[in-house]
Amino acid sequence: MKTVKRLLMAAMLLLGFRAFSYADEVKPTDTPAVTPVATEVNEATPVVGASLFQSKDLTLHLGGRFQELGELEYEADDPLRDKARVYLFDTENRLLADGKYKGIDFFFETAFGGEAYSTSNNQINLLEFDANVPLTEGVSVMLGQFREPANLESADYDANLLFTEKSELMTMFFGMGYDEGIALSGKSGDFDAIVGVEDGAADLPQRYLPEYFNFPPMTFVRLGITDGIKDSPWHPKQTDFEKPDANQFAIHLNGIYLNDSNAGHSTDAALESSYVTVGSATTDDYGNFLLSGEWNPYLGKTAINYGRVTAQYWQTSVDAEFRAPVGDTIFTVQAQANAAQFTASNFAPTTIGSNVVTGGTINIGGGEIQASLGDNPWVIAGRFAAFFPDAGMVNTGSGSVTLGATVDHLVGPWATSILGTKAIYELTLPSITCKVNPDVKIIAEAMWLIDTPEVFGGDGEYVLTEEPSQSSNANPLNPVTRNPLVPVGRMMFQFSF
């Protein structure tokens, strides 16, 4: 009897499973009316590919996405390994669901396979699980875990990129990833705004209260003017948007502020650091390397006499978008400028190199511009990004250093600047997208890493923007060097439904 019930249930699910494409999606007649203002303000839920269930109160869709990335890189400075390197990465393995329950949008996205990481406390693979609740005309509340709208590049939705990946420089140092929080959003005419707070620890069950709480918690704000662009601020798109019939633009000012607080056995900012280092070069989902203990010597220090942690992190940016019809095709431009700072004071005396310090500050800056021309099935795009580091981003240590099979003894503690102050550049040109059909996309691109930092890791030379964890190999006997040009060729296959 149990077997018969299972077969009947499977048959019902198969009969109810209806796939649809972008062009022929049909809205059911019994779907409840949605408040137009809430939809216009947020459009927070990307519709994914298969309708599972529809009723008067509930609409539910199921989708998925995976990406494979092939890379060819030429590393001229490597003294040991082959200078030409070939890689194959499984970059995305996603399960998605979205729907609407009594006018409330909800969205779910999680990562599997190589995207899921295990830590000492938990596994971090949930990206989004949130609900957007309309309150009044033009105002709604987002609750749950979502990507912080720290800046446009960081917030851009992974499924709708013009490139194989987001800029390594911008995500490595300015990305804020996913976090749990609550945000109030609103729109009046062309003006729109978001303000929210987050707990600073994605995927982490909150088993404790802060031992010391420094107000305010992690706070973010996004203010701007939008004329014609209808993308959700939670899921902005670089491509695959509704074709414009007139010029469209948007300009926004963004800010994040964290007044670091003790949280159990760690601090809010140090929790951000632990998520970054788990993913090594994968910084896009869980934070940035200004909040990494491997790059920031002032992070996670103990306060004097066990007092309060006195550390702050802020990031600000301004971004702009422009879209215009050009004959039968589309022209787009997206640009942004970023600055961030981490400062700490009043911590117990710490030796960094030859100095004993009780505080310090790191300032960084950067920006990018990208443009595209085309429409389905072909789009050509280019991107230029620049990052301006701080010499205070150092690797510290003492005692002996092992480099390959050689052990060298250093006298006293040491500190080696990882990047110095010289700018790093990244040029991606061209990037060519071929949309095979609404579900399959192929992107081929050439990337040129200019003045990129490298460090010898004992078994070969590492590009630090691709392997940031190798900064631990930097020391006075093995300083970071700069390569004038590292050419990279990439091809990405994406399937989504």
C-alpha cells in the first residue's frame, strides 16, 4: 500500500511540473493580485524555471543553475612549474526556489558541491532565504538572509553577468556577500532608498548574545535615483533584462558601517574574516580581504584589560548605470568608485615588525567601468578595474621560515607588506556572450592582469588575486613581487532553469 501511495504521489508531482521559457510564461487566472507598488519597488524575486504549485494563496517555482569554467593562464615568472596553466572549475551548483504567498515574495538559493564549505561550527552553503513584505504604498521590508547591496558589482546577480565572473579585484576587497538581516526599502517617484541592519555572520545560528555590544550593529544604506531601470536592488542585472525602448539610467550612493562588538568567542568583524578564509579565493559569497586576519594585522585583537573591542569598518561607494536602445540592439554602461577603511584602537600592545602598537588604520580604494553592446544571442563587453592598496596590509611572523625544503632563521618578529601602495589593474577585453537558448549561455573572454602581485609558495609562483591565502608565504626573505602582465583566457558554460 505504501508503494502505491508513493507512486501516486510521484505521478501527481510529474503532472503538476510545468516548465516555461522567458517568452511564453503564462500567469494563472487564480493567482492573487499583487500590489503594483510593491512589485515596482522591489521585484525582489527572480522567477525561476518550473511551476510546481499554484493556488489562490500560493505560487511556487523550482529552478537550478550550474556553471563550468575553463581557464588558460600564462605565468611567465614561475621558476618551477609549467608557465602555461590549464584549469577547470565547477564554479556554481545551485538549487533555487521562489514564489508568492498572499502577496509576499520569497526566494531561496543554496549552493552544493564545491561551493559548500565546512567550518568548525557549521557548513556554510545557504546563500539566500528571504521574504519581501509590502507594508504600505511604496514601502516594503526584506527579512532573512540576502546579499548585502554594498555596491553594484557586489550585488549583481550571478546568473545575469556579462563576464565569466565578477571582477576579482572588486569582490576581493569590496564584496560583502550574504548575511542575515532586516531592511526597509521604499520608492517615491524616481527616488529610491534602502536602509537595513545585519548580524555579520551568514549561515551561523545565533547561540549567544554579545558579551559587549557597541551600537550601531552592521548598518547599510543605499540611496539614489532610478529612471527606467526596473531591476531589483537585491538582484541587479548586467544582462538579460527587459529591452529598453528609451534611455534609462540610475545613480546610487551606498554605505556600510560596522562598530565591532564581542560575539561569543570572537568579534563580528573576525567572524566575517573566518568566512573569507574558508573559501580561499572565493570571496564573492562571504566577505572581503580587508576583513581577513591574513591581510589585516589589526583584526580580532584583545582589548586592554579585557575591555570593549574598539574597531570600526566602513565602506562607501557611488555607482551608475546607463542603458539605451541602439537600432535593434542594446548599449549599456556600468561604473562605480569605492573606498573602505578599517581602524582599531585601545587593544593590548602587539608587535608588528619592529613596532609595538595598540592601534592602526588601513585605507583602500578602487573602481571599475564596464560597457556592452548587443542583444540575444550575441553580446560583446569589456571591463576595466583598478585597486589602490594600503602598505599596512601585512603578513606578520617570527622565528624560522620554511621555503620549500630550506629553513631560514629570522631574528625577531617581522612584518612584510603584501601589496605595498602601487595600484593593481584588471582589464577584461573582449568578453563575448552567446545565448544558445533561454537556458544555456556560453561566455568567452580574455583577461589581462596588470602589475598583479605574486608570491613564491615553495612549489611555484602564485597570483595573489587568485589565491589570496598564499599571502601567508610573504616574509622578508620571500617578498611579494609584481608581474607586469599575466594573460588569462576563460570560457564559461552556464545552464539554468
